[in-house]
Amino acid sequence: MERIQIIDAKNHVGQTVQIGAWVANKRSSGKIAFLQLRDGTAYFQGVVVKSEVPEETFQLAKNLNQETAVLITGEIREDTRSKFGYEIGIAGIEVVGESHEYPITPKEHGTDFLMDHRHLWLRSSKQHAIMQIRNELIRATYEFFNQNGFVKIDPPILTGSAPEGTTDLFETNYFDQKAYLSQSGQLYMEAAAMAFGKVFSFGPTFRAEKSKTRRHLIEFWMIEPEMAFAHQEESLEVQEQYVASLVQSVLDNCDYALHVLERDRNVLEKYTQLPFPRISYDDAIELLKKNGFEDIEWGDDFGSPHETFIANSFDRPVFILNYPKAIKPFYMKPHPTREDVVICADMIAPEGYGEIIGGSERATDYEYLLEQIKTHGLDPEEYAWYLDLRKYGSVPHAGFGLGLERTVTWLAGIEHVREAIPFPRLLNRIYP
Ligand code: 4AD
Ligand code: MG
């Protein structure tokens, strides 16, 4: 007998198969027991009919505890009443691993309790659906960049540089030197772009941010493309095409997960329409002032109510262009005719999900960069290699970073970024 995964049930209708699974839930009456089974690939129902199985099999089914691991044998059938579409008519049950007093029951639990049990909470159907969306975004990312001629390059995680400022660095000892956990692979990706043309990275990044918001993680994963011989406008086009392709992939390949999450497909469809609107930082400030935001002045960074208001003025993700130089990192290209802004853009997701991409054209001038490095309190010696890129065939180049968890949170339509990563690292939480 063949052992199959639940996700493949559709290919085995009418066949008797074996499935290794856990009992997620169950209900029974005197004559019939329904087991909600999960094997990591999907959930479906197993049906045990008292009159069709030996009495001990029926009693076993009725008494199975939540999260008992079982080997089930039975026949796959269509089940038109469920969204999944298939079920198994159970003939035999073998207990593989017992489970007693599983802490996460179908009743409501508080967030702290669930976070303390994250190692088990991951088994729940909603968490499972979120991770399927995360997995799809990763798959679609490789597909998009491979199809568009980008080479995957891995920047280091232990570094000596601080591209995004020195305030939120994780410092560690590197033998007798100081090192930091990477905040961003960007500077290394710029070197890689000069070696390979178009490159992208995908890896963990770390920020010791004291922010306790629903958008901030201490450890998060970023996709960072970088393109040689590209100006900002070309980068914006890649960004909108990339994000639209992510949305489309989720629509194409995550129908069941979207159903579990009750995420409206019609809402997501709108986010595949290109181009995404562009608004300058200056106009965004004006827009906010005209609409009663008295707390913001030209030169301020946006807070989440500001981003949400701007996002709600459009029906799809929006780019905010050219922020004040004073609130952005050292490496951004200065504006050709204005002293006070740099050539950059943030992409703001709809529905209040905030910034999902930060990017810019990069400064190419050696002297300008050297001066910026000093102005930002960084040690030019630690950036000598980066400055070299401006000495040997410096070219216009641009790139961006997309935060994976913010994007998962948005597309899954969930409240908090902590559910978008398997084991979140938050302010005051490193367990489990
Ligand atoms: O805007 P950021 O800081 O940009 C960079 O790091 C650039 N060096 C990227 C580049 O140009 N190569 O971060 C990029 C994105 C943000 O838009 C956001 O989606 C995500 O990373 N991000 C976070 N996600 C979760 N938790 C945090 N604490 C995050 N900080 C940034
Ligand atoms: Mg940013």
C-alpha cells in the first residue's frame, strides 16, 4: 500500500492508501467519528463509521487525543462539502506517538501563551497557511529574479559595516575585533553588482530596534536586489513588477491558504495592476498637512499613521520619492538640483501595512561618499573596500530591500508581523 501526503489526495481517489498524520481535532457520535487530520502538507477529514470497522478501531478513534500521531489506512474519496475537496474513509488506525494534554486547544488563547508555545502553535491551521504564503513568496522571488537575469549572491552575516546607521547594531566579538550582525547586505551587493551586473540576495538581517510595534522584528529576512548601469526609475519599475508578481503568485498558488486566512482574493487582484503610483515626499507632506496632520513638518520621517493615510489615498502600493537627505543613510545619491533631498523611494503597502520596500540610487562619487561616511560618524578605514568600488569603473547603480515578513503580513492580511516568521525574535522575546 502506498503512503501518500494529504496534499496529493486528489491523485488517489478510489484507492486505499496509508497516511502519516496528527489528529488536529475530532468529533463523534454513537455511530460515526470525524478526525481532522494534518500531515504538514494540508488538513482533511477522516471518517470512521462504527458499522464498517472493528469495534476496537471505532473506540480508538473516539478516544484519540489532540496531536496524537497516527498511521491511517483507508480509501480516498471526494468530499464536495469541504473546500479541500477530499476525505479519507478510515479502515485502520495505528498510534505512532501518543499525546496528552496538548496545551493549544481549539478554544481561544492569549498572545503571550501562544508565543510561549510557538513551537506547537506552528501546527495550527492559520499559522500553517501563513507559512505557506511565506514559502510561496520565497519561491516566487527566486523565479522572478532568475527569469530577469539576476544572479543570487550571498552577503556575509558577520560584518564590520553599518549601512543603516549605528544606533540599532548588534555587536559581537570577532576574536579580538568588533563585529556586527548584518543590518543589510546592500554594501556587499553593490560590490557584487560590479562583478555580476544584476544581483539579488535573500538572507537574515538584524536590528536592535527598541520598537515594539506590529511591524518590527529584531531578526527579519530581506531580499536585496542591486543593478549596475541602472538609475532609480529603472529600479522602481523592477520593484513594482516584482511586487505585482509576488501578489500574482500568491493568487495562483495559495488559494487554500487564502481561504483559511479569509483573505479576499478580489482585494489582492487590485495589487497586480501596474504602474504603482508615485508621490514625492514634498507632496506627501502637503497631503498630510491638508488633511489635518498638524504634527508633521518637512524634514520629519513618517510614522505609521502618516504612512497609513498616504496609502489609503491610493488603491495599490504607492512609492514615496526623494526623502530629506538628513533622515536617510549615507550612501544615497544626492539630488542633481536640490541640496536637501536624495534619490530614493519607499514602497508603502495598502491597508495600513506600512513600508515594505526601501531603496535608492547609490552615490557614485568618491569624494562625496567619503565626506558622507565621515558626516555619519563612520570610520572611513572600515569602508575603504566600499570606496574602492568608486575608484575602479564606478557606474550608476540602484537597488532596494524588500522585507519578507512585512510582505507576508500584508498578503496574508494578518495583524502582526510576529506571525509571519516561524520563530520571531522580538523586543524581550528570544524563546522558543
Ligand atoms: O528601509 P530599510 O532599512 O532599507 C535597507 O536596509 C536598505 N539597505 C535596502 C537596500 O536598498 N538594499 O529596510 C528595507 C525593508 C523595509 O522596507 C522593511 O520592509 C524591512 O526591510 N524592515 C523590517 N522588517 C521587519 N522588522 C524590522 N525591524 C524591519 N526593518 C526594516
Ligand atoms: Mg526604510
